[in-house]
Amino acid sequence: MQQYPVKILMALNETFKEEGAEFQNWLLANGFPELAAFSSAVRGSEGAFNWLMANQFFALAALDGAIDNQEKARKWLEQFNFALYIQIAEAVNGNPRALNWLKANDLEIFLILAGSIRTFRESQTYDYHKMHF
């Protein structure tokens, strides 16, 4: 994710807020469909996750899984040396070491992003009618 300009990462960050659809559309219209799909995947879209996989954005798909504490996704990130993605996932889940690591490495934008994802996830309510069996 470090290859993206801060402006793009801030747009991604905004997709996790109340008026996120506007920023989602902006990412799509400006050549960043993988970030729009990542945002949708984090917000629960199986179709977006499948798009990431089909279009070979494996690291973003694994980051989504690691945020959801999927061990297989975390191991994939470790295997392919995506240390930053592991730290982001851990920060989303409130791990103090990850938060400190991001801060110590001057990666403030990822602290902000992790916080927005965490806030979004905490604001969701579970709807048992949407369960998949």
C-alpha cells in the first residue's frame, strides 16, 4: 500500500465513513478499482473479495482476511513478506504493538486508515437474517 499517494489512501479512508459511496466512486473513476474492491470486501462484499482474487490483487484479499483474523490469510502475508499489511490488520484489531510499530515507522496514514476501519466495523450490527449456511 505504500506505493499509493497519500491522497489516494485518504480517499480509501473516507470510504469507511458515512458518505463513503462518493469516495468509492471516485476511486473507481480514477483508476483504483482494487482499492474500491478492497473497501467493499472489508465491508462484507463477497463479490468484491472474489474480484480481488480474480484480478490478482491477492495481497489486498489477504489483508481483508487478516483483518477478519483468518489465520490462513495472515500466514500468506507472512510468507510473501507483507509486514505492513500484517501491522495494518493487527492495528485494525487494536493490537498496541502494531499501533506503536506504525507510529514508530512514520506511517500515520495507516494508523488513520486502521482507525477508520475499526470504527466502521464497531458500528455494524449483526443481522442474523443475512447468515449464509
